[in-house]
Amino acid sequence: QMLAGAGRNPNRSGDRGQRASVMAPKILRRLLPCFVLAGVGEAAQCEGDACHGDVDELGLLAFRTVKSHVQISVPSAVSQVEECLRQNLGSRTEYFIEPRWNGTHQSSLIFMQSGGWAEKSAAGDGLTAPPWVLHNARISRDVKPTAAVIARNQKDVQAAVKCAMAADLTIAGQSGRHSYVAYCQDGCVLINVYLMKDYSIDATAQTAVLGAGMNLGQVYTYLDDAGFTVPGGTCPTVGLAGLTLGGGKGPLERSAGMLIDQLRGIDAVLGDGSVVHANASQHTELFWMARGGGGNTFPGIVTAFHFQLLKRPDIISEWSAQWDMVASEKGVNFTAGMTAFKLWQDTYLSHPDHRIVVRLELYPYRDGSRLPYVSMNFKFIGMTEEEAKPFVYPAVRALGKARGDDSKTGGSWKHSSYIRNIQEGGGIGSGINGCKTWSEGLTEQEARELMLKPDPPFCSWDSTFDTSMKYRALVMRKMSDRAIHALIERVLMAPLFEKGQTLHPWWFYLQVDPTNGFAANVAPDATAYPWRFQDSMTLQVIAKWPENLVQESSTLMGFNELLISALQPYVGSDSYYNYADEDMPGGAVPLLSYFGPNAAALLDARNRYSSTPLGEGTKWFLDPVRRNEGFGIQPWTKPQWFAVVGHKDVAGDARKVSNAAKNMGLVTEP
């Protein structure tokens, strides 16, 4: 951290950071074998007394993989933060201390207070995962905090932040634990706010203040009770804090915008322990960052969100339909898949009625005897089935009658209240984790209680904490026929496994959502999230595997990477922070992929509030690429790009990166 010239407290004198940045070039090579550069986040790989690592002229690390793995921890810092937490938190808050890294670099967090999580778990109260464990088993083991604090209120957050600052440790926030990448990999003070669930609703002003520890199930339920909602996502256990700070996509995006488009203010504890309220008139840069800049890019811990509320829709009608992607068992003719994708893109992606939201999904693996298929899920916000039916006829005329029960259209229709639609979409009543199903008589009150459940095991999708996942994503605009052909062709090249082995379609599929409409009416520079076009769509390639498929995981992840890499020459590498990817294919630069033309402004705003370098999951230091549809991915030559690590003028370097990328075609204008 010292080598990167990063002081922990922006209010301290600048002497320390200045001295570090001056001395770094002289001592960097000598000390590098045993230290990790802050902001890069990769541990040194050592064998014996010698480390195999290089530093180029820009201060970048390039380590080769070797047998042993050495990580350095500073015992004095651990002791310091432990003593500080004891003094400032006492028995009011649950906290955990990890006094040293063991030989296998697994965390051995020690519970420090009686009557808390460890005892609840031992008593069989159903707490199947500690509060810092992630839903994604693949990366959960990589979260290795020096201390984990389960804060109950803003004062606890302040105390934890100040203790981290005093011990010269970084901080990381956490709420719903659905992060796609593992933050806090090399020791930090992890501040989990999931107990901070206070909320207030002003029905007259149609506003609400929501605690940062609430998840979407709790938010939707309490707001629905008052006749309101917010335009968030679909999974009940996703945390409000992370979803909001990254942007917040969901089924109401076309009619009401992203979650951040209804955000009116935040309360936060900054990295120096100070408390601020940020909105459109005070701490405006901080408020701008909070709208799409990313949870672990934000220079502090948000404790509450102030929202403008929407009147909840009275009814949601849905039509779900499926069609084969290929015409025969051989799968050579995939015109059907091409036709389905083009029909969706031309007719429904940017439909002029923003109440119509159609999700497209591609399933390359067979469902029993079925061929690979394409699925469309139509949501009609506030529309009855009678009002909605004419809008599905273009799909039926172009693709034929879908598989399903409806006599005219095929597929299946259903309609429900808004809250019931959210419950079902999130997996409530599906029978996951042995939970009660609707067919077994699940009542509205029981469904409500499942939505409000504070601790695992949950009854919604991906909430067992034992499933491994790898997600990759692209934010794209309307695709050319050539790009669609390349995508469908490669989707149907899904790798085969051992003879007789089947892979459920749920374990690997592609999901494309229209992310435009109202959201595209917001100026690209009005929020940190920049991708605001009337033909925007967001693609996720989703690979999942349970413990019994762990041998197939490398194949699934490789196929995942292949599909994204195949698309990048045609659509670029724009992406979404909440779908973060720790190893973006094609040499994409995360800084530009997530924030594009807003990248320089984001770093500039962050530097006004923090001198701590960006940490795990926000590593901007891969070789950039430029698009070329004719010849594929074209690497840049080294003199044409810039690095941020170790430079004094971080914002200036980022502007150079952004301008260079724009000039060379990586970032394109509308």
C-alpha cells in the first residue's frame, strides 16, 4: 500500500503518501518479492527464497504460476484492529477476528462474542452460512477478511471504519452477498450491514428511506404493503445496497428506469469515519458515484438509501413460450434460432409500449429428449391477458405455435398481483431447499414470511450457498445479422460430456434483457452508469454447477468465455458493474467496460473522497483491445495505452486511457 503511494486517511497530512510515491521507484524491485501492490490484488507467487515476478516501466505485476503461494500479513495490524474493535464495539456488535493466515491461505475467523452467530448455528437455528459467505461457492472461499464486523447501526459502521483506518487496513462493504467477484481477498475489515433494516415510508410524498441491510424481498414486501414499489431486480435475496450502487436493472427498467433513476439521496460513512448525506445539492459527486459507480468503488459504506417511490402495478400478465433452435437432430440448420433472435430484436427489444418487457433465453443443452431451444418470457406490466394477447401474435406468426397449452398461441399464460409475480419470479413456492410449493398449499402469508426471512436457508433461486457459478456479461446495442449468426452458431457448439451423461439446461444458458425505454431517457453522464440507448440490451452467459459436476466446471467456464469472446469483435466489451467479471475475455479493460466515457470522472470523484486505490474486482490493468468486425480482436501496442498504478495523477491517466480508447474505436459514440 505504501509502495502505491496510498495513504488511508484523506484528512491526514499528505507527507506519508508523498514520501511513498517518491521512494517507490527506488525500492520497488527489491521489496516486490514479499509484498503485494495495493490496487492490483494478486498475491506474489514464490518458490523458495525467490519470487518469479516482473515489474514493467509502468509498475504492473506479471507473475507466473508456481507451486507455493505466500501471503504476507502484519500481526501488529491485526492486533491493533482487534483491540480497537473490542474498545469501540464491545458486546453491542458481532465481530470476528482472523489473527493470521494459515499454511493453506484459508481464513480461520474466530468468533469473539457469545450469543451470536456461532452459537445460533450450533443450536441448529438454520443459519447455514456465516454472514460473510457468498452465494457463489466458486468464489466464496476467496473472501478472507482480517476482521468481519456485523454492524447494527451507523455508529457501528463508523467504529469499524475508524478501526480499519487506524490499523491501515482497507474496508469492504457487504449486504446481500450476491457479488459476482470476491472482494476482500487479501485482508481487510469487512463491514456487513445486513442487520441494518430500518425503513420509513412517507406515503404523501411517495418517498422512502431504506436501510442498507435490506434485501429485495424485504423492500418489495414492505413497500407493497403501502401500495408502492421501486424498479429493482427479481431475486428476493439480493441486497439493496450492492444492487443500487451498481445501477439496478430489472423488469420495470423500460417503464420506470433503473433503480438508481429513482434514487434521491444516500447516507454514508466515508473512509475517514465521517458521516455524510449526499444528494443532488450536496456532495453531488458522491451522489453521482452512488448511481452506478459500483459498491466496492464507492469510497465508504452506504448505510441508508432515499428513494422516490412508484405506484405498484395492479396486475402482471405473463406469457412464456419456447421454440426449437434447430430443425433436426443434426443441428446443421439453425435458421430457427436466427429467426427467433431477429424477431425478438426487431419487434420486442425496443417496443414502443414500455409496459412490454420480453426476456430472451437460449438453452444449448437438451431438456430430456428436447432439442436446444429458445425461450421468451413476456411480462405485461399493468395489463390483463386480454389486453396483452395481441402483442404475442407477431412471435407466433414468425415462429409458429409455441410449445405449451394455450390453444391459439401455445406457451402458457398466467396473471397475478405484482407481489405474487415477484415472489414466483424469485423462486418462492418453487420447492427449492425443500420449501413448500404453491401446489402444496403455500399461502400468501407464508410466502410473505419467506420474502422477509432474514437468514439462510432461503427459499429462492441460488440460495443454497453450495452452487458454483460463473457469469459473464455484455451490454450491447442492436446486433447485425452477422453477429447473431456467430452467436447462434457457437451456442449450438456446446461441448459434450461423457456418453449417457446429461446436463440440465438450467446449468448453462444465455439470458438477454431489454435495458432501454425510460432508462434510455436519462443522459449517459447523469449517472456513473453510462449505457443509455433505446436499443440497449444486456446479455448474461450463465454457467452453474453443483458439487457433483465439479469435474465439468472447467469445460462450462471455457464455453462461457468462448461465447463472449466470439461476440466481442461485433458488439464490443461494454458491461455492467453488478455483473462483474474478474477475468474479462478478449483483453477488455474493466474500467472502460463498466463506465466507458464516465471512467475518468468516476476516478476523479473517488479521489476527492479517498486516497485508497481500487481493490479486488476492480483491476483495470489488462491490455485493451479495439473492435474490428472484419479481423476480430486487435491488441493495442504498449505505447498506445497507460496504466494507473503508481502514478500521481490517477485521474489524468484515466482521461488518457478514456480518450485513447475513444480515438481508437474501443468506446464509440452513439
